[in-house]
Amino acid sequence: MRLQLNASPDLQLTGFLQYDNVSNSFGANTRLRWTFYPPGDLFVVYNHNLRTRDPVTFARELAFASNQLLVKLQYAFRC
């Protein structure tokens, strides 16, 4: 499932939800992009992953797998 919200041309919020039936894992990805100046962007990305507790019995209980928070600043110098 994908969701995209464009609050303005300079501010975007995107979210992804994904389930993998091979590894029995569930992942969520949220990305905020802010264009603070035409050649400059700030990205804030949050990833959250869950997995089944017992991959042999395929229990429906989900357990924490990982979290990740990334921040990226991108700026282009134009001559």
C-alpha cells in the first residue's frame, strides 16, 4: 500500500506498507521531503520492520525486527 501527501510543492510526505510472505515480515517506510531552497532538499526517512516470532509455525504474532531513522541534506551548487 502506498500513500502520498503533497502539502505544498516544497513539502511531501510518502508512506509505504509492505508484507513479504516468503520471510513473513512486515515493513513500513515513511519519507518526508522538504525543498527549503530550489537546489536544496532535506529528507527524513523512518523505517520500521516487524517479523513473525516463529517462522516454522508461522504464528500470527509479530515481533520487533528493526527501526531506522535517516536524515539526508542534499544541496546542488550550480555555476
